[in-house]
Amino acid sequence: MSGSQFTEHSAQLPAFLEKLLDGAEVEWVALGEVVLPTSNIKWQQATRTYRYIDLTSVDRQTNVITETSEITAENAPSRAQKLVEKDDVIFATTRPTQMRYCLINEQYAGEVASTGYCVLRAKTTAVQPKWILHWVSSTAFKEYLEEHQSGSAYPAISDAKVKAFEIPIPCPDNPKKSLAIQAEIVRILDRFTELTAELTAELTARKKQYNHYRDQLLSFEEDEVEWMPLGEVGNFTYGYAAKAKSSGDARFVRITDINTNGKLSPDDRMYVDISQENERFILEKNDLLMARTGATFGKTMIFEEEYPAIYAGFLIKLSLTPEAVNPKYYWHFSQSDMFWNQAKKLAAGGGQPQFNANALKQVRFPVPYPHDPKKSLAVQARIVAILDKFDTLTHSISEGLPREIELRQKQYEYYRDLLLSFPKPESQSEVVA
């Protein structure tokens, strides 16, 4: 859509909304009034393995579940877990994963969501599930969230507060017409999300291509490579234990800041002040960090930022011998199945796997031409150059498909807030998107 078309269509949207309502009344009601109660799983009666949708499962850009883990009565957390059904909207209530949300489809119906999610199950006689979904994504809801969350280091909002958020119900006395109006607005907004979904499908295909080429490039003839234990070419340092702050001299890189692509997430930044005590934990460009515990255990991040940062206690810094290993070469390997097959076997623990330095030392990775360091580094550099191009195309937020997806998302958000700008009584103080 060109710039002129964008302006022309956006100017027409308020008039479109007025015509769609055709003078009908709009009633603002709390989410709790249009959702059904949900149930927790009773582990003493559970006999099967469930898929566990934890707080890192939902991708921020696509709003789809990207990964799950298995959970049974034996390894279930002590707190109650929520069963989800098709068309439930789940919303993460606890930072740093707050504002991750999605609509549960057939694939995940009957599975288990983390306690960090609020489950919104629509009363379909009054409201469409996707009507709730689009409102949960809205600017109005984000503003409400900022106002009503509590806590400092890890702000959270209660299920009760989420369900107190008010959404508009057009034609409340005529459910059939109300659902028709909701359906029309949902249809328009879905068109925008479908465009994003198409790009996301293309991105998924490119990622598969990247994974294929990475595995090919990391495969060598037996006489060209040695599978070397990481402990022979690396040193490992645990991070700095401190309380994160909302401001400071350096970004405080925490275990939850590693995204699914092995990069540092730009969201939910926290900080610490640099001191004589912690200056040895300051990161340099291309430093490697690995998560050593919890759901993110084994995820390896490469630090590519230009600003000062200090890494936290649940992370391990990998310092590799520069004469033997290119850190980016190892980082690409750490994203592969060749790494993960080893990591899962070496990790200790069930519900909360641990992957400490002793386990990390045992990971073996392919070092080409180990007896000719100059040739080895040249081969590693060539592999890195090729894989970096794939990585940029599939993961970069400033270039490639992720950038295009981000632009489409901004377009959706713009139209969403226009289409959801229903009239609200003067007496109500909440700001509407």
C-alpha cells in the first residue's frame, strides 16, 4: 500500500466505523463479564504427558506458539497449571515475557499453560474470541497494563486486573448484530495479520534452509576435522549476582534476555551500575553467553551490541582460545541439532534442567584442520561469512524478512487502533486505543 493510499484509507476509517454502528449503542464491559471460568489440571488424576506452554513459548512478532516442553505429574511445578481449549486467548502476565499473547488453535487444545498466563475463554454468545484477541493486543490495553501492574524488577498484573479491563460491546441488546459488527472488524484486522502470516511462512522456510546449510557446512570428512571437547579450548565464568534496576551505567543481561535466535532481545531492558566489583563482568563484542538453568538452559547468545553490558548470575560466559576457535563459528554450531543432542543428554534435572560449566566442558564440536590453526581459522571464517548472510536474512530486525514483518505489524497496529476507537462515555477515565 502506497503512502497516499495509507492516508486515504486511514481518513475513511472513523467514518466506516460510524456507518457500521449506524447509531447503535455501545456498552463498555469488563473482560470478566464476557469470559468463562477456566480449570486447572488435577495432577493426581492425570495419566498422560501434556505439552507445556511456558512463558517463552509465544513468539512476540508472530503471536504463535513456537516451542513447548513435556510435563507430567512427576515433573510438574508445584503451582496449579491451567488447561487450555481451542479459541482461548492466553496472555502472559509477568515480565519479562509480558505482552506475549496468542489464540489457542486445535494443535494445542487440551494442553497446559504456565501459571504466568491469564486464560481468557470467550462467552461466544456475547463476544468473538478474536475480538478479545485484538483488544488484548491494543494500545489501550498496554496503557492499562502499565497503570495497573505491580512490582519493580519483574512487574506483573493479576488475572483479576486483566479481567477488569473494559472492552466495547456494540449493540449489547442485539447479540446477533453485535457479533456481526465484531466479525466485520475482525475480518478486516485478520487481513493484515494474514499478510504477516504469509511473510512469516516464508521466513520459516528460509530458517529451514539456513538450518540445512548450517548442518552441511559443519559436516566434514573424518580426516579434516576433530570433534574437540569445549573444555580443551575454553574457559567458563559465571555471571554477576545483583538486583536489576530500571536505569544504570550498563545493561544487565539476564537469562530471559536470550531470544529464540540466540541474540540479545531488545525488549524489557534492565540495568546495573558499573563498579570495581563487577567491571570484570563487562561484555565485549562477540562474547558468548549460555543459559545454565531452567526452560532456556543451553541457549547460547552472541553479544553483538556496542553499548556496555554486564551478564547476570544464571549465565556462563564462554571464553574461547582465539588461536583455535572463531567465537561466531562456535555460536553457529551452538544453534544446531548437533549441539542440542549433546546438551539434552548432559543436562541434569527434570523439571528444572541444569547445565553447568562441568557439563559444558564435555560438549564436543567440529574443529576443521586442528593441526593447522591458520587453515582452520580460515575455514571457520568462510563458514561464518556464509552463515551470517543466512542469519541476517532470517533473524535481523533491521534487514531481511524480519524487518518487513515488523513494518507489516506496525501497519496492523495503526489500523487496529483506528478500528477499535469506539465512543466511550465521558465519565470513564480509561483511554481508548
